[in-house]
Amino acid sequence: MDTTLNEIVVHVDEPVDETLFAELERGIRQDRGVVSVGRHPGREHLMVVVYDADVARASTLLHTFQERGLHAQLIGM
């Protein structure tokens, strides 16, 4: 069985410090289909989410950011 992995970049409007990012990352990793979550040092407002496209959708993942009280949008799509 092949897995189709997709990657999205999410722009978060609010400042995301280390503590909030760790909490957010733990939560998002629990979301159905998420494989990994990361960010680039110096660009804390951008998060990369890799997910199994057979299980999750980009729009659903974006909604989970919003459910956590963050203002976010997908970029580069």
C-alpha cells in the first residue's frame, strides 16, 4: 500500500513562541493523517505540515489551526 504524502505551509498571524509551538505541534501531530509538523528558525509564523493525502485534506488541517484560536491561512498553494 502506497502512502501519498502532501505538504502544506501555514502562515500563522499570531506570534508563536517556543512554548506555544510545542503545545500546538503536539496537538496537530494528533490530528488524523498528520505525519510531521515543523518550522524554520527565524520564521516562527510559518509552519510546515506533512500529511497523508489519503486520510486528510489541507482545508481540514487549516481548520484545526483555526479551532485552536489561531488566525491562519495556507500559502504557496
